[in-house]
Amino acid sequence: MSDIAETRPGRYLFQKADICDAAVVRGLFEKYGIDTVCHFAAESHVDRSILKPDSFIQTNIIGTFNLLEAARARGKEFRLFHHISTDEVYGSLGPVGAFTEETPYRPNSPYSASKASSDHLVRAYHETYGLPTTLSNCSNNYGPYQFPEKLIPLVTLNALEEKPLPVYGDGKNVRDWLYVTDHCEAIRQIMEKGRRGETYNIGGHAEMENIVIVEMICDLVDEYAPSPKGDSRRRLISFVKDRPGHDRRYAIDFKKLHEELGWSPAESFASGLRKTVRWYLDHLPWSERIRSGEYQSWIKEQYGNR
Ligand code: DAU
């Protein structure tokens, strides 16, 4: 793959580069006169951070620091640094309540601790240097093109292939789910209209127990691609050893985003999940490419002993 690709001349440019390389990042900001950043780049999978935290510290903390420094070096020309973060920085909830922007940070995994650290850096650059920033903390995303290490694509593909469906612990951990394009729209609105220096929570109002999602996926795969065995894929559900430090419940209060900017999610979980499962079944070559090589050794290391 070439390191640089221009798909729409003058409007879009892809540059393959490592955000941990400060000199390269700084050079790109100068070369292209970058004045706005929407910072998605991160190591994002909790289980990987438990097995090998190093790259999370490098990419999520040092990488964010390098981007902030490059932005700061642009001086008055720099307009906005938007930082994408996660609800996991707030830790775990009991059976009731929801995270607000005022909830104290209490990260429980190397992943969430690295994201919390990067959030603090962004905040500090606004307070100390006056860098124009916005920050968003979002709940679990799902939809097309999600890497199949995450729950929904992993279970969809395993179900299709009649492989065990690993459910951690008792399967009653709760996540709040947001369809990916709803997240994108929220980010666009925050970047356009959000108050500088502020944080906005983004959520889907779709709290679900993991086991319920896994059962829904089984039923959708059965509907679209009936099992050759003629019965329900729910028989593949396999309760495995829990994730260490597994947060019990997340829920997001996104009143601030709704009241200030008018955003709310457009997709319901049932229709979003249906579209997502259908997408994976229709794009098997995409998943095949992704699931070769390194992915195979990851699955072996992660699920081998559970
Ligand atoms: O809450 C936002 C976060 O959502 C993002 O910041 C993370 O980058 C993203 O990976 C996601 O974190 P989770 O750990 O919640 O997502 P994951 O898909 O790994 O797991 C969802 C739930 O399903 C979680 O409670 C663990 C459980 N799980 C996951 C896998 C991969 C299983 O029971 N079995 C599995 O094999």
C-alpha cells in the first residue's frame, strides 16, 4: 500500500503515518497547514490492553501528546482539536444511574486508563495554552467495518461458522450501544457548534445485557443463513472465564449534548443490529482478509485458555 493516496483531488488525502513519531506528525501539520484535528487514532480493545498494555500507553498517551504539540506549534492558525474518547474513563456503574460529564474518572483497564490520561492532556492544553479543544466520551459503537475482535462482529461471524460464542462471566454486564453513523453525526455537531474547552457525553439510550445481544445475533443469523443443522445457533453460546476488571455496567446521560446542540440518536438498536448482521453476512471477503495472519494468533492467545 502506498503511504499516500488522494481520492478526491484537493479535498481528501490519506497519509499513512505513526502518531508516535513526533517529527513526522509535526512535519505533516506544517506541510499541509493543518488547522483542525478530529483525533480518532487509538488502540481500542480492552482485552488486548490486558494482555499487552505497552502499545496503549504509546499510542493513546504519547500519540495524543504528539498531536497536541503539533497543534500548539501552529499557533494562532490552529482552530480546533477534537478528541474522541470513551465512557470507560468513568469506570463501572451499579444497577442504576448514568455517567454525566461531571462523573469522576475511575478507569479500570490499561485501555481506559490510557484514554483517561489522553483526556487529561487535552483538557490541560486548553487550560494552559488556550488550545481550542472539544472532547467527546462515547458509549459502545457498532456497525459495518468494525474490527471482528469486538463483541458484535465476533459473535456474528462465529455464529455463521458454527463456532462457540464466548460470553464472559455470567453475560449480564451491560453496555450502552450506539450505531456508528449516529456517533459520526454527534462528532460533526460538536465540532461545528460545541463550546470550546467542553466535554460532551454521547450515548444511544440502548442499554443491553451482553447475553441478550448474543441471543439476538443468533436469531438474526438463523433468519438470514439457517443452520445446516436445522436448529438455533443459541446452542453455540459458551460461558467463559470473565475478563479481569470487567466493568459491570455503563450508561450515558447525554442531556448536555441534546439540550445544547439538539443531537439524539436516529437508529434503534433492533434495526441497527439487523443492518449490521446483514452487512457482515454480505461482506464475508472483507472479514476474511481481516481475520488472517495476526488475527488468528490473537484469537488463539485470547480464547485459547478460557
Ligand atoms: O464503552 C466504549 C468502549 O466500547 C470503547 O471505548 C472500546 O474501544 C470498545 O472496544 C468497547 O469496549 P467493550 O470492552 O465494552 O467492547 P467489547 O466489544 O470488547 O465487549 C463488549 C462486552 O461484551 C463487554 O462486556 C465484554 C463482552 N465480551 C466481549 C468479547 C470480545 C464477551 O462477553 N465476549 C467476547 O468475546
